[in-house]
Amino acid sequence: MKVIDKINKAEQEGRVYWSFEYFPPKTEQGIQNLYDRIERMKRYGPEFIDVTWGAGGTTSKLTTEIVKTAQTVSKVETMMHLTCTNMPAEEVDKALEAAKACGCQNILALRGDPPHGQDKWESCEGGFNNAIDLVKYIRLKYGDYFGIAVAGHPEGHIDNPSKEDDLQHLKAKVDAGADLIVTQLFYDVDMFLDFVKKCRAIGITCPILPGVFPIQNYQGLKRVISFNNNYVPESIWNDLEAIKEDDAAVKEYGIELTIRFIRTMLDAGIKGVHFYTFNLERSTRLILERLNLIQSVQSHIPTETAVTQTVIQSNGA
């Protein structure tokens, strides 16, 4: 089923909805842990999950395997990331056919990052120059079979110094056939809301799903924002300064901060949220519980053994 159809239904019903992102692990044990986590987290009712495509297509085979398992075994609606990096048209076709073969009807079309060790992004021979080209190709070759999402950048794309130009580029992706926008992570909720207003003002009418990343630890935050030079308000840095050596305290702060962001967005009429889980479970679960969007996991576990299992799983998240 197309994710956009599920989102449109949720929007029509006026209910809050959410989704989870995962990345392909590097080890066999990590892969099994991810499958177990997807199984557990589907109980939290995501409209869909998505699986990333490693820089330069480095995890392309594993991404398609995880998508297939999530779609056919876990029975959760899955979206596959697909980038232009190192992907000539024939490789894009292979990836799309693999998605189609397992019943995956959802693609997040991205330009992608430069391959490892390369500073500047360049298209490969026989490939695509940007996400607009990829969206157009998918629509031309596969018609309406796939629902297509694209990335939005509330702060503007790191390679585009003009926010206005970046917004027009986003509109071009939507005009080319994208159904849905999923944003890059952000830590300034007012900037996100302003981004949505500007999108609507230039005629972008499709759903815009905010991407949130609950802070897990201080150094992890610094590393994540370094990828795209994301802005973090000084007030957040000041709050973290006193607790930065205490990972448990930082995680709790990250949970409450994300709850505050989501409440602000709900008040502004934003009904959906996309969690960048980084393959972790606990923070996402607690956020949904404290927002009363899901039942407390502890409240519907019937036996002491099950309680113990859940505690172990939560501590390992």
C-alpha cells in the first residue's frame, strides 16, 4: 500500500500519526537485532517505516533485503530510500524491481551524499544529477505504482546557500511527481513551522512530515549535526552543558525536548511526525507513551517474565 494513502486517511480522520526510520547495521548480529526491534516497534502503530540507503549506495543490497523482510515477514508498510550516488539507471531499475517484487510501493528519492572519501557530489555515468531527475524517471518508468517521498530542508540544503532557491527546488521535486516531503532533522521548531508556511505560500500542498531525532548523548548530537551543519539553539547547548557527561540525563532531556517540539507542532496543526530512531527504541517509545499516543508497554504485559523481558529490551535500546 502507498504511504501517502495511509497519511491522507489519517489527515482526513484528524488523528496523529507517526513513522520510524532505521539504517542497515554493519554486523550479522546487528541485523538480527534490527529485525527484532522492528517486530517490537510495530506494536507502537507506525504508519510506515523506512530504511536508509548508505552513502554511495554502500548498503544497497542490505537495504533491499531489510525492506523485503520488513514488508513480507514483519508485515509493516516499508519505504525504501534510493539515492542517485553511484547509481546508473540500470542499477536504479534493479532496486525498484526488487522493491516491487516484495510488495514495497514506497520510495524516498534522494540525491544522496558523496561517496566515502569524496567531498564533492558528482553524478555517475548513465546516472541522475539530482532527486528531481530520479522522481521523473520513476514516474516515467513505473507510472503511479510507487508512492514517492522527497527530502525537505527547513534550514536549506547544505549545498545551496539560498533558502529561497532551495524551496523552489523542493517545489520542482513535488511538481515532478513526489507525493510527500520528509524533512531533515531540526532543533528549532519555529524554523520548521516557518518552513511549512513558506512551502504552502509557493504552492506546495502535499503533506510535510517533520523529522525528529531525540538526543541520545552529547557527543552523538555534535556528530549528527556535523553532517549537515544543523543549527541548535544556544538554549539547548546551555541546558546540555550541565549534564553532558551523564548519558542517562541527556537521554531524558532529549525525550522531553522532543515531546515539547511535537506538542508545539500539534498545536500548529501538524498531525504527523517521523522519528529518526538511529536503530534505538526506548526514547521513541517513551515519547509516544508520554504523549498518550500509545499505551504504556508495562500496562498490558500479563506476566512477570514478560515484564522482565521488556525491561531487558528497553535497557538495551
